[in-house]
Amino acid sequence: MIDAGHTHRYRLIDPLLLRRLMARTGTGSGISVRQLAAATGVSHGTIDNLIQGRIKTARHDVAHKIAETIGVDLLILWAPTGRVTSHGKQSESAPRLKVAS
């Protein structure tokens, strides 16, 4: 269960994939930017920015609503960005390696 005080974020894997899936959702019909925005409770500007690649991440609730509305599993469109620590800060899910010069 996700603590309301902590905000998990997901990274959109491929903005073009989101656009293609909007053209043909799980029901077989398309959905517009404005329709997806209304169905998910976010602004149409946010949806447009995701499709254009200007926004790369979304809160967990937004990512879930987008995937559900389009009719795909969450991990088809989104990748977790890390985990939230008990202090509410996100940490990387894996340590970063330093490359020697």
C-alpha cells in the first residue's frame, strides 16, 4: 500500500507509444488528448506534454489512471523511477556506477 505522504513517480517509457495506444485503446477506439485528460483528472496540457516528451514522469496515481483508461498494463507505458524512503525522499532503485576516465 502506498503512503499518501509519499509520492512514487513513474517514467514514461516512450511518448510515441503513448500516442499510438491513444489512437487505438483497449476498446479498439481512439481517445483524444482532452478525453484522456478528462478521464484521468489531469490537464490536457499535461497529457500533451507527456506525448511531446516535455514531461518525462508522472505521479503513481496519474500513471495508473492513464494506463487503465487506455486499457494496458501499467508497465507497458511506465517504469518506476525509484523507491521512496521512510523520509519521503526518492532514492535510486540501483546504485549508479562511476565510469573511470
